Amino acid sequence: MTLGPREARHLHVLRLRVGDVLRVFDGQGAEAGAEIMELEAGHAVLILGAAVSGAAETPFPLTLAVALLKGDKLSDVVRAATELGVARVQLLVTARADAREIGAQKLMRLQRVAEEASKQSRRAVVPEVLTPIALADFCWDGQLFVAQPGSAGRIMNLLDWSAPVNVLTGPEGGLTDAEVAGLIERGAYEVTLGPRILRAETAPVALLGAIAAAGE
Amino acid sequence: MTLGPREARHLHVLRLRVGDVLRVFDGQGAEAGAEIMELEAGHAVLILGAAVSGAAETPFPLTLAVALLKGDKLSDVVRAATELGVARVQLLVTARADAREIGAQKLMRLQRVAEEASKQSRRAVVPEVLTPIALADFCWDGQLFVAQPGSAGRIMNLLDWSAPVNVLTGPEGGLTDAEVAGLIERGAYEVTLGPRILRAETAPVALLGAIAAAGE
């Protein structure tokens, strides 16, 4: 297997040398042991061992559906969500989320953030960051959990890993009551993150943390 | 009650006017309704209603003990931890945490972050950010939970709000095995945040999120 300049640079950063062994992954759940045969500034050649299916993955895909946030906050959310095991990040346009907050370039940057975070947290899967859609068009398989301050629902009592798991968090200012009601009507569960008001960029990390802590 | 320039500015930012009502708190758990009687650039005068004890607080104090982190990462941790209900942040010097990462000025800035975050999340208590101490000198009442990748402990099974709750997370590179062993010997519980490697600044938010989601 031959690696290009960006990946070769990553090997240099890790201070690896010819003869060192490492694990490589294909971004789709498979990983393998590998030995470095050549390592130059612009490329590297590896010999791969047998592919094994990736560790550190949830039994079914975990999706974070998150409203568009202002500035660079989504980068932090995507980074933490990747560490916490999500397989996909679906960006959402909601009543209080400004669709102008995203463009092709920002989307590409978010995908790059997911890639880097996958490496750092040694995941075999790179989460896909999906082009924003309207909240009404968001469909899900399995369970959907919506973070709502003061709700009585507890994620650890409801979580069921026999199917895909989805979590949804709102923009600055939150989802509207009508948006929450619409999701509940479609089968979503409201869950609490305690009685305090969380920022839009804290809620997804806290909720994914609770899922990670609950385990499978 | 007369407010100084910084607080008056906060009222302006919130676009409040004379005659508007709001809630004020004393940073120690008490809060009260208030009406704005005067509002100038440099000061404001409020009339207070009866004090009530603060909502949004855990039954016993929640302490985050966190190793010193590089750069400005502790600001993000203190901000999110405040939203998630901590009453105190104890900074720690550990084997892999550089004590040079903090000074009096940075400590003051962290305390300011806690103040601002308390306001934003409408808490009646401002968490105290405590001067760093060595890990070996950190003592706790009640329970201490230490985030350890791959541990079998589950916070939601162990959490007991009949006493104070403490959580501890390490620096970049983690706690050493000897440090973890020392804490376990002193009665701490190891708990998991899943099989993936979290950054030092993600772990406390994820663990506090799990506690907030578990409720009381």
C-alpha cells in the first residue's frame, strides 16, 4: 500500500521509521496491522497484515443530528462527537438555525476534522458529515433522543443497542416547542441533561458522553 | 441593591430596561426576583423580592478535579463544567501535567469564565476554581469517579447522591498507572467513557454529561 504526502507527513509527526509497525484503517470499519517499508517526505510504502473488523465501534451506527451553529462551534462538536463514537453527523436547518452558517468549504473542513479526530481516538471509522437538510426531512432508523432541559426522560433507561441510535440537539436558542412536538409525534424520546441551560455546543457532547458511559 | 459598571453592562447586553424584572443571585445558592429601577451606563439600581434557595443545583456539591491542561483548554472545560452543575473545580498537578501551565492571572481568568457561565446557564451558584495542588494531596468527601478508558465501571450504576460527588480526569497523555492505582487504593471508582481514546478536554465534559443525564 502506498501513502501520499498527507499520510506520510502524519507518519513523520508520529516519529515512525522504516521497520516500525502500526495499525491502518480504511474508514469503513476494517483495520489491519502494517509495517513501514519506505518512508520519504512525500510518500510511504506499507505492507499490510490481515484485515480485522474495527474495535471501538458501537454495535449499531450512532448518528448525531445537530442544528447549524454559529462560527466555528461545529468543528468542536464534530471533533468531540467523533471521539465519542458517532458514525454520522447530520447537519440540520431548524427554525432558529441560520442556513447561511454553512457552505461547501465549511462542510469540507468539518469532514477533515472528523478524519483527524478518528485518527487521534484510534477509531477505524471516519464519521461522515452530511450536507444540511431541513429538520422536517430528517428521518431515522431505530431510536431518536432529543435533549430537552427539564424533561423526565433518562437516556440510560431508554437506550437500546439492538438498533441504530440517533441523538438530536438544537441551535443557539433551542428547538421551538412545535419542532420538539413534531419529533415526539414521529416517535422521538425527550431526554434530560439536568435542570440547567446548556449551550448548543455543550449539549451534544454531554449527551454523547452519557451514551458512551452507559455502554452497550 | 446597586450594581457596578460590569453588571450594568450585562443588563444592557440583555437589552433590559427600567421596569423589567429579572432574577439575581448571590453566588452562594440564594436567588431572588428583582425589578430594574434605574439603568445607566455605569450603574443600575434594583429592588429585590424575597430570597429563595437556588434551583438547578445538585443535592450535594459536585466537584471536578482536573489536571492542568495546555493552552486555553481549561477555559472550555470550566465553562462546560459550570453549565453541567459543578460547585468546585480543583486544578491538579499530575505526573504528566505541567505546573507551568498555570499562573495567578490564568486562575483569575478561569474564575471569570465560571462567573460568566453561571449567568448564562442561570445557576445561582458560581463554581470556585481552586489553586492547583498535587494529586497526592487531593482529598475528597463522598464518592470519587476517575475516567479510565476500557474500565468496566459504569457511573450510572455507582452514582449515589446521598453524599458529595467528585469526578477526576487526567492531563494530555492521561494519568499514570501508579496514579490511578493510588486513587483506587484510597477508595476511588474507575468508570468508563467507552472504548475510544478521548482528549483530556473532552473527558470531563462527557463524564459530567453522564452525571447530568443520570440525574439525582
